[in-house]
Amino acid sequence: MKNSFADGALLCVATQSGIGRLTINRPEKRNALTDSMWRALPEALTWLVETRDVRVIVIEGAGERDFSAGADISEFETLRKDAATARHYEAANSAAFAAIRNCPVPVIAAIRGICFGGGFGIAAAADIRLADDTARFAIPAARLGLAYPLDAVQDLVRALGDQRARQALFSTQEISARAALACGCLLSLQTPAELEAEVSALALKIAGAAPLSVRASKAAIAAQHDASPETFETAANLAESTFDSSDYAEGRSAFMQKRPPVFTGR
């Protein structure tokens, strides 16, 4: 099943194997995101999860060249020209990052080429990042004279670690794919020819796991980062609910019968 958002600038595909693909589709602009794309991104994720019932989502850039150059700076003269307009613009940015971060299913960022600014923010909000060795990362906010959104900075610190995040934000210096791998920002680094196979293999593994268990694990990890009573309670409730699920019964039966389990998410 396919759908598109923001006049085709975001493309969604849901496969029968439970994998959703969200493609940033402006390759002629190095997949820079317009305001309408930022605003449509939560809707696209909702369509994949709630309408198509996918179990994992892969976010990638179209054209097999760049993940995303970030926000489309050509809009800044009107949509982000001062504090008042920036407030509305960045609310859409934050909603997009939150939709990825809080997505109930795991989100994988498959990164090629440029991953700058808001594009890096999208990748940092994802659960897992894989890249090929053409990937380059940067936060150019200090070259433009603006501040990066607070929630996005928090995602960057989680992804890069404290020192690398400071370096990226303070200096605007690019981070190579190998440096991103070394600091733990990337799960793995592949050649351009190998990346798709690696991403697909991981996505299939996640899609084949028990969905309720995966959701509970994602909520538990979020609670560890957020450390609020609400997130701890949500994670605990999700974990407890797995023990009354049909999938838990199926998992036990499959183990005893030495066969692969077939999970339904119920």
C-alpha cells in the first residue's frame, strides 16, 4: 500500500511483511524539507502505524544520494524571519521530531550522503541509525545565526554524546560517517551497495518480533531517558500487558514446539 503527503514530497509504502518506508522525496533539493513537509510528517507516520499497522518504519532520502539537507532555507525569509514567525515554524519542527521519537513502533534512519540540520534532527530522533560511508553529518545553525530547537538538541546529545554534540553545535564542523560510528551515533556503517540489504535485514527482524514486546521495550527505553513518573507508568503498564497477550501464549507454544512463532500484536 502506498500514500503520499505534502504534494508527493513525502512518500509512504507499507509492505505485507510489516515494514513501513517513509521517503523524503525532494532529491533535486537534496531532500530539504519545506514547512508543509514538516507539518505532514506526523500524519505520514500515523498513516503507517494506525492505518497500515506496520511494525517498524524506515526513513530514507530519495535518490540514493542524500538523506536530507535539513530545512529548506529559501523559506526562512518569510516563515522564519523573526522570533514570532520562528515560534510557529519550530512548533512544526518539534512536532515532527516528537512524532518520530514517540512513534510506538521502532524507527530506523537509513542514511546516505548529506544529513544536515533538521535532517540530522530527524535521524537523531529515530531509534536506530544505519549509514553508508558517504554519510556526512552537521548542524549549521551557528553559521546562520539561529538556535537549534531544545528537543532536537536533546536528541543530538543522546545520539552523539555530550562532547560530540557540543562540537557539532558550537563549531558547525562536519562529522564523518566513521566518526559518527565511533561515538555510537550509528549502529553500523556499510558500503553504498550493502546499506539497503543491512537495513532490510534489521527491519525484517524487528517486524518478525512480538509487537507488544517491542513497544514495551521502546517505552522502557524512553522512560530511562525521560525519567518522569508518567513515562515510567506507561512503560510498566505496557510491560505488564504482554503477559496477558495472545502473543505471549504463542511465543511459549512456539518455543516448546521448536517452531517459529507467528505474532499478531494481540
